[in-house]
Amino acid sequence: MKSNKVFIEIQFGTAKLEESINAIMSVAQLKKILRMTIQNDAQLTLRFTGKAESRKLNAAYRNKDYATNILTFNYHTPGQALHSDLVICWPIVVQEAKTQGKSIVDHLSHLLVHGALHAQGFDHEDEIEAEAMESLEVAILQKLKIANPYL
């Protein structure tokens, strides 16, 4: 069985964000979830931001003037190692988890899996793509003992 080389850098927009996130999930746990999801060699940057940075990035790259839970930026060339950034807006993640009645750990785990699948080219633009992507998400989350987030 081939072992993938997955390099992960984790960044925090502020020291307060780092403290808040580390109280919920360790860097080792964050990396474990990403490594479980990535199917090939990869270089990933995972960045946690506040609402202002998320809104700025979402406006600049998606023409949507609001903060969003996760953004995925791909830089890789097909046939080469995956190279992507995942940007998570921590206040949105916390807010959504509370609104949806989920634990923050479960919701964050789901978003990490979701973003890492996007980085690998999976999408949910039509029903067939959405079903395929959601099936993979559910299977990976099940390995982490996290319930199906789509129920």
C-alpha cells in the first residue's frame, strides 16, 4: 500500500484564534483529519481566520460579500502533487455548530473533510456530483465516529 506524502501547515490569523481552536482540537487532530481525506501527495495550508479576513477573501475570489465557513484555493497542476489552501472562518464555524445543534468538533471535522475533498476536485454543483461527494464525506466522518451531517 502506497503511503502519501502530505505536508500540512497550520496558520492562525490571531493568537486569540489559535488559543480558541487549540482548546477544541489539537494541531495533531486537525492534521489527522486532513491526512485521512487526502488521497495523493499534497501540500496544504490550513488557515483559521476571523470574519473580516474571510469576508475579504470571499469578496475578492468569489464575488460574495460575506464571511463563509470554508474557502478552498487550488494551485496545483493536474498530474502533480496537490497544492491547496483551506481557509476556515472560526466564528462562522462556531455559530453554525450552535445553530445546527452540532458539536463544534464534529462541525469543524466535517468542514475539514469537505474542504479537502474540494481541494481534490470533488464538487457539488449538480445532484450526481453532490451525492458522490457527500457519500465520501459521510464515509470519512464515520471512520472518525462522527454522525452523518446531512441527516
